[in-house]
Amino acid sequence: MPAEKPRPESRISVHVAPDRLSAVVSVQAGDPVGESELTATLAKGGVKAGIQPEAFARLAVGLSDPAFEVRRELIAKGYLAEEGEHGRFESPFAVGLLPGHVREDGTIDFHDRELLKPVEKGELLGQVHPARAGNPGCLVDGTAIPAAAVREATLALGPGAERDATGLVRAARAGVVICKGVESIDVVDQHVHQGAVDLHSGHLHMQGSLVVKGDVERTFSVYATGDVEIRGNVDNGNVYAGGDVRVKFGVRGGDGSSVCAEGNLSVHHAEGAKLYAGRLLQIAEATHSELSAGRVEVSGKLRGGQARAEFSIIARELGSPRSTETEVAVAEPFELPVETAQRLLERAKALRAAKTAIPSRSRVSERPKGGKLGRVQAALGSADIERLAERAARRETLGRVAFIEFGIAHPGVSLRILDRTLILEREMRASRVRIDAETGDLRSEKAGS
């Protein structure tokens, strides 16, 4: 009688991958077995997790057939840990200098590099996104794979920034954004720029007060809603301040440049410059410049150009022995350039709006004579007339108190109060010129009397 072949311990064999992220099953023909033997074989082979339900069911049914065979059927799958996300701060502001600012026509203005990023109170500075924890993984043998730890954003807020419960960060005051990457953010209303305003920095626009430790170079501008201090020179640049301006050294004009302060303006010297101050303009020396202010004080020489003031002009020396034409006038109401520009802009907007409201040609004959455009033009004309009348009344009021005072005035100097003008033909010293209340003519008296 022939010897019987040895029967295998089981029809089922299990193989676990070296990384323990998958397991396969092979089945050979043999005696029918059930689901319990499949379960026991998987456990014995070290497969405890990630068992695929459909594959398990299919194998369990197949094992009831003695002829059923299969090779390397995937029976279990593990999975790696799902990484979470660290908390992060997302800001609409680009950190650091930009190459330039893209204009509406697509060209790049290399003067505007957005070094300072001005914001208004309540403006959005960014959002803090909370950390999101990851999900752990699991091998087919049941070993857990822990997810890497995540950390919350550690953004430090300065006193000029505030964060709400949703993570939104807003400006607590008007100013400029000071942002150190994702480490800290603040809004300051006083800023010190360490160098010059040039091609490296670009224009500087500030909500608040600004100190510039270097020069303002040609074609570059400084704008601030508060005070501005320039510790160098202004060389064919533009400076505007909603408060006071102090220029430690000189201002050289040209190319449409100017220095304008809605408050006081202090400059050491100026050449070919345009200087404006809403209140007091103080300067040591000005040559061929245009000075306009509520009051003008020149501690040294005012040679060439013109100086206009509402109340008074006081100078140590006017003109030069070479009869340099120098025009000095008081009782002159004036608008700062920004006020003039705003008024003209509002006028243009009103006219544009009226023109766009005019009916089509087919309906022109139906509208009343004059129409909306005519009414707007009439209103603007009335406003201009009213403004001129107010200006004339103010001139008369100023004329009663305005004066020009100097230590020495050379021939060629023109002194004007209202429409009274005196052109000097000889040198005058230590004089104050005002309008005589009785005669209405210019009167010269000893300075200080």
C-alpha cells in the first residue's frame, strides 16, 4: 500500500511585508475550512489590524471549496500617520522691500518699494490660523504610529495690534506696520528711518510721525500725517507733513519738488526751493526760493525769489547789494498746495458727474434749458465768487495787522501789503513797514516800535 502524502497544516499562508504596512494571503487546494480558520491563521501570522473586509469575505467563501486557490491576495493594509499643520500667521503685507510698485498700466514704479506699509485704525493686518493635529497611523500588526506634534503660532502683538477670538489681527491705531516675519507684528505711529530716502528705500508714506536720518534724494518723496524730521538735506525731493516739518540742513529745489507742512516748517537754508507752512516758516537763509506761510522768519539773508505771508515777514537782510530782485508781501491769504489740489479735484468730480448725467442727443431738445450741467457750473461759479469774496475780506482784515520787518533791505527789494507796493531805490535799515491806519498808505517805522 503506497504511503500517504503529508497534509499541510493549513491551506492558508500569510506573508507580512517588511515595512508591516501590508499583508497578503495565499490559499492552496485542500480540505474545506471556514472563516474561523482564516481568522486564526491571520492572527498567528501577526495580522491584527487593517484587514480588508471585502477580501476577507471573498476568501472565507472560497475556502469552503476544496479546489479554491489564490496567490498573494491583499488581505490587510496599514497606513502612515497623517501630518497635522502648525499654527501660522497669514498676512496680506509683503515682508521687506518690494522691487517696485506695479502701476495701473502695467509698468513698474521703482521709486515706490513699499518699505513702510501705512494702515488705518481697524484695518486688517492678517489672521492667525490655529494648529491642526495630525492623525496617528497603524501597522498591520496593530502597532500605532504616532503623528508628529504640532505647535501653535507664537505671534507676538505690539500695542498697536489686536487679535479677536477668530484669529483676525487688526490695527489698534493708525500708523505703519512693523512686522518681523511670523514672530511679531505691531503698528507704530512714530517711525525712524535709519538711512536716506532713495532708490534703496523708495518713497516713504507714514500714518503718524516720521524721522529720516539721511537725505531725501531727487524725485523721492516723504509723506506723513503727523510730524516729519529730516536730519539731512532735501535735494530735489518732496516732503509733506500733516503736522510740523524740521529739516536740519538745506533744501534744494527743482523738478517740481517742494516741502510743505500744515503746521510749522523749520529749515536751515534753501536754494531754488518751494517751501510752504500753514503756520510759521523759520529759515536761516533762502536764495531764489518761494516761501509761503502764515508767518515767515528769516534769521539771516533772503535773497531773490519771493516770500509771502498772511501776518508777518521778519528778516535780518532782504535782497543784496547787487540789487537782486526780491519780492516780499504780507496780508496774502493762501492755500497750501494740498488744499488747492483737493478743491480742484472736487470741482472736476462735480463737473464730470454732471456731464455723465446729460441725456443722449435724441433727448437733448426735451430737457430744460441749462440742465444739470448748467446748474452745477452755476453752483461752482457761485462758490468761486463766494470764496473770492471771503478772500478779499480776509485780505482787508490782514492788512490792518500785517507787517514786514527787517534789519537791512537793499535796493531792488519790493515790499507789498495788499495792493500797496514799495520798491526800494536805496538801502533801508532796522525798519518795520505796515499800512497806516489813517492814510491807508505804507508807513515805515523803526523796528520794534
